[in-house]
Amino acid sequence: MTARRSLSFFACALLAMALPTAAQAKPGPVVKPKSLHLRATLPASNGYYVSLRTNGHRQVIVSVAKDDFIARYTALGKVTRKGIEADFGSFGQISLRFRSKSRFRQHSILAPYLPPSLRNRCKGREPVGERGLFLGNVRFSGEHDFTTVRAHRLKGSLVRSYRQVCRNNLRAGASAKISEEDTLIGAEAQRHGTLRFLLALEISVAVKQEDLSLTVALGGLKGKVGRVAISKIQLVFDEIDTIQASPLGRRPVTAEVKLPKPFEGSASYLEEGKAPPTWSGDLKVRLPGSGLVPMAGPEFEAKICRSSGSKELRRCLQSLLKESALAQGSGSHSQPLALARLSSLR
């Protein structure tokens, strides 16, 4: 595996941590309750990859992805082994019945290739799956029709999960190395029920005994349209310097951030005296269906983390997580930005 490809995998892992999840994994025993999951891939316009999945007997999720952009639309509906019924309001309607064709045992595809420290060791009955067809009607359109879905017959699967008790060892498997130059800036603003957020990080990564500098930026929003919860995230990662910060320990603390496309403009961080830090500028990110979304301004709250050591950065990241409206869910069924996970990187 090339160094560049390894960086790509690492950035995708950060994206996965940033995406909304029902709960953040923590070291120690984790109880996985009995659940039902239906999945299908949907045909979509304009080159987008769209998938449908359910979580339990009520939550129905449509995920839209293209390149380094991902969006999730979540609505409450009725989910059984017989099918899915969900009303996505102005975005569309889903009415499908499931016809089973064959059964299979559900196993983790990656588990055999992961080191023991990264595996969830679980006790309990393994999930059982069924492959088959979804028949009925799917009608979905993103904002301003940036992508549309029309389908009546889909291949898919149904998985029944049973209660399991797992031992989670994620913390032991982290492979990133923190150096004195590592800098993270988190900023967010909430207005009229919509939360905008930005996470910009420069970090040193050890790949095959080689130290590489990686910039990862996540910009997006969370909100609701009617009863549909929406989250959108744009990822940028590259081997470039995008954060120019004042020397460690110097006051006032300043930083300039300029990110590549689909971000536009720049933002400035200033922290001096006892006044709250300011996050100003014309930094924006282009999100499909939402246009150019401001990522800086007087309404934003911001914080910077600088590492003179792993313990100091860990404390700062934990503080960011505790104070963030993202970590508190902000009215949806999820918790994006798993900064606590990032704090465990060594």
C-alpha cells in the first residue's frame, strides 16, 4: 500500500468518526441490543451514490455520497421484516415490501484482516441475514433536485441482530503520532435550528516508519426540514499546510486558515486577554443542495488546540467534545465529531 493510499484510508477513518452515529464507542464492554436492519442501493441522478437503510423498527435513513461529500436524511417510519414505509415530506416517499430469496450469516468483512486490538470481541448469537428484492415505490429528491431517485424494484438485504456483549479495544489501535506542530481548530454556530460546524486539523501520521503531515478539514451542517433530520459533511484532505498559527506559547494566539476547494475564502482565529476567541473571515464551503455555506463570522464560537504533548492535546479535545453542540446531538438522533476518539491518537 502506498503512503498516499494509506493517508486516504486515514482520512476516511476521520470522516467515519465525524459522521452521525447512534452512540460513540468507548473502551470497555459494549452491549449491542437486538435490532433489525434493511439495506438497499438506489439508482440516482448526477453521479451520486444513494443508499437506503433502516435502524430498528422506526428509523429510515437515505444516504447520499459523491467524491468527498456525504449527506444523510433521516425520517421516522414503519420498519418490519415485511418492508419499509416512510414519509420524507418534501423530499419524497418510500413504500417497499421485502421478498426474501436466500439466507446468509452476517460477518464483518474487515474483521479477519484487523489486528486483535482493533476487533470487537463479542459474545452472543451472530446476526442472521436474508437477501432478496424490495418491490414498491421510492421517490426521493435532494434540495433543488441536486440528485433524484425513482425506483420500483431493488436488490437488498435484511439483517436481524441479536443481543451481544462486546469488548471494544479501539483506543489501543490508534496509529497517528502527535507532534509539537499539530494544530486543531473547531468552530460552530447555531441559528434558526441549523448548526454549522468546521473542524480543521493538521496532524503527523506515521506510515511505514515515515512521518507525513496531513491536513483534514470537515465542514458541514445539521438541521431539520419538517420532521426530516439532515446532516451534510464535506471532507478535504491533503499533504498541504492550511493552518498558519502563531508560535506555541506566544500571546495573543492567532491562526489563519485557508482551505482548498470546495472551500472558498479564509478565516482568522484570535484569542487575547480574557475575551472569548473570535473567528472571522469569509470562509465558506459549497454543499450540494445548500449552496455556499458560511464557515466563519461573529456568530461562530471557536477553539484551538495546540500540542506540546499528547496529554495536553487530549485534554483540549475532550473539552471541545464536552462543550460542542454537535457532541450533545443538537436535536437529532446522532452525535457527529467524535473528538474524544481523536484525543486518543498517539
